[in-house]
Amino acid sequence: MKIITVEHEVSPEHGKCTFSGDYYGKDVCKYHALRTQTHGRKAPPEYRKPKCLLFDCWLEQPYKKCEACRKACEEGEYDKR
């Protein structure tokens, strides 16, 4: 097995996946997406639920950073400009 390290620019906002945007809105992290979460036969699907594609986890709220991303930002070299 090989481990590949990915360099990714994270949002400067503390708990959000948004960057400062232009007049029309904010730019969003490219790994933040809205997906349909299925639960099999147990429950109906949840449409347009936020998901972090980098760490493959579901998010509690839209544009909120996941725990793995927050932890990686705290441990890694995070440039606070």
C-alpha cells in the first residue's frame, strides 16, 4: 500500500469551508459537496446533505468543517494570513 499526501488549501475561517468571495457569493472548498445519503430500507434518503469528499464524512451543517479537517489544520502548518 502507498500513502499519498495531498496538499490542499484550507479556508482561513475557523469552522467553515468558505473563502471570501466576490459580489455574487462566497467561494467554497472544492471538497465540499451536497450529496444524497441513503440508509437502505431502514429510512428514506436524505437529499442535498453536505459531505466532505476529502475525508469522506457527512457534515452536520452546510459549509461546516469536519472534525478530521479541523484536526489536520491544528496539527499541520496552517498559514494564518
